[in-house]
Amino acid sequence: MVAQRYLHKPYLIDGLKFDLRIYVLIAGCDPLRIFLYHDGLARLATEEYIAPTNDNLDIVCMHLTNYAINKDNANFIFNEDAEETDVGHKRSVVSVFKVILSVF
């Protein structure tokens, strides 16, 4: 199942929109037992975010984070080192949480 909510003022990392894939296992309903996997995936857009206007709605790499769309953008950075989880346009959720928590 996919759960999502559109944010009109999205959080940004390095000026880019991002989404998170967080993996959860529901092991039982009565009693409710939920297991959250310790990491997941974050996908970042490849164009710096500017609030949507009629003039920029067609810049899909600014507004969408889909890998299939962004991978062909000249700005897309592939992470070639599994040890560096905070590099590129596909990152670990743990690295994104570190960025978010550093703000507070």
C-alpha cells in the first residue's frame, strides 16, 4: 500500500524536493504488531524546487521525485559507493533523517 500526502510547502534537501520509502511489516492486527525496517530509500528531484506556477509546471524534474523521470536528467548523480548513503539523488532514509534532525 502507498500512503502519501502532498505538502504545499515541502521540506527540501539541498533545495530539492524528496520523497521517502519507508518499509513496514504489519505482523498482526489483534493485537496490532507493526515492525518498521531500520532504513529505506529517499529519492530526490534533480532540479532546484520553486513553488509551482503556470510557467514551471512542465519542469517535471523539479516537482517529481520519480527515479524513472530523473535518472535521465543531466543533473542526476548516481551513488557508486554503498558506504556513502548521503550522496546522489537516491539516498538512504537514515541519511535524510540526519539532515532533518541537524536542523533542530
